[in-house]
Amino acid sequence: TSPAGDRLIGGSTPLAERFELHTMAMKGDVMEMRQLDAIDLPAGKTVEFKPGRLHVMFIGLKAPLKVGDKVPVTLKFEKAGELKVDFAVTNKPAEAGHKH
């Protein structure tokens, strides 16, 4: 809810090979996911990340995650630069067959 808008342009974590920004939307009867180059963060607005909508993906996890883990992440913003945060694993991570 910053008074100045910004854009989330990426991130990283030592626990995965890649950090990607994604969105999901219905196209007819098919749920489509696509990678984004950036996510606009309008001034004074809240942008919510959640499964099935805007979300981040850790690609190439170096170890399995479990509920209760803290994941160190560096978020990269167009104007604000880098911000170090911890993501909390609060839900059961994807099944082993899901490679993200």
C-alpha cells in the first residue's frame, strides 16, 4: 500500500534454481498459466498473491519443502530495488510429480 507505485520484476532464493512470477486464468474450459516479466503494484493498492491467481514459482528446488519451513527470498522491484523477506510454507507443497 505504498503511496508510490512500483513493479515487482523478479526475485531469487538460495533454495531453488529459478524464481518466476506467474499468473493463472481461465481460457474457456482450460486453466492457463503463464510466466510474467513483471507485476504492477499500483500506488495505494494491495496486490494479492495466491494459488490459482498471481503467484511465484520456485523452479528446480534444491530440497523438498515442508509446512513450517521458512524460505529466504530476495524480491526485486523496479524502483525500490531489493527487499529480503522470508516466505512461510503454510500449505502442503505440491506433490512430488509436480515439478515446480
